[in-house]
Amino acid sequence: MTLEEFRAEMDASWQSAKEEAGSFKDPYIVLERLRALYARFDSGERAMADQVIAEWALEGDEDRRSYALTLIEDLRIGRAVPSLRALAERLTHSAELGASFWVKRATKIVDDLAKQGWS
């Protein structure tokens, strides 16, 4: 499977989980579904998933960004450090509402991952 095909499947999984969460009015369903999906991946699939989740962290969609940052933090996705740094840098000088929150959150996750040997 190519990265593009994998990305499309991850996007479809995210969308399906969001719809289910909306119908049950339970946003945690999204995280549960995505964590369960990630747990089923082999090492090659996890590498692609790490890349897709890192891409989600950079998106303008704050909802997906929030889930991505939570997954990066919970699953200790060290490969996402460059994306988190890019997000923090981009938003440091942004007038976007909540930019300082996102900068602090991304920086905290990078710091936590650095303590675990990721940099």
C-alpha cells in the first residue's frame, strides 16, 4: 500500500469515528477508535500512521489537530517532533485565535518526547 492510499484510509477511519462520536455525542470515541486502529498496525503501517498523524497536527482544522496531538502524546510518536516544532513556530507569530494554547501544547509534547529520547 502506498502512503497516499494509507493516508486515504486513515482519513476515512477518522471521518467514520467522528460520525460515530457525533451520533453518540461522545468525542472520546474518536480517540478510542484511532488508538485501536493504531494498535493493529504492523511496524511498517505504524511508520505510515505516524507520518499521517504528524500531518494532521499541522492542519488548520483544530478538531483534527487536537486529536493528532493527543495521539502523538499518548502513543509517544517521536517521528512527529519536527511537525510539532513546525506547528509551534508557525503559530508563534500567528494572530489565530488560540495560537498561544497550541504553541504551549506542542512545545510540552516535544519536551516530553525529548525526555524519552526523541529530538
